[in-house]
Amino acid sequence: MIAMFVVLYLFFYKEYPFALYLIIWVAFMFIDSSVKAFFQWKYTDNPKQWILTMSEITILVIAALVATIQLDLINLRL
């Protein structure tokens, strides 16, 4: 959470690009879901639950990529 506040500070006050915020947010969510999936696979009564968790993070990453391309956040000029 502290890292996200630092990134928000950089975004608003130091005028860093929004794409950097989006990349860091997706990376944080990926790490969070990966750790959650690992513990679901290793230590729960239902070890197949990790598949659903990893599919959620896959959908999140795809949505972030589509949003980045559609909103032209990194100036691709397609």
C-alpha cells in the first residue's frame, strides 16, 4: 500500500506517465494473486482453487493491456 501511495505521488506531483502507474498496479496485483494461488495450491483443502485465481489474474492483465492500447496510454499511434 505504501508503494502505491508513492507511485500516486509521482504520478500527480512529479508528472510521471499514467502507464507507469498502470504497470506497477498490474505487477502488484500479479504478485499478490500469485502468492495467493501458491498458498491455495499448497495448503488448502481444495487445491484446484489456484486455477481460478490464476485465470483471474490473466483476465486482469489482458484487461490492462487492452485499456493501455485503447486509451493510447503509451503513445503507440496505431
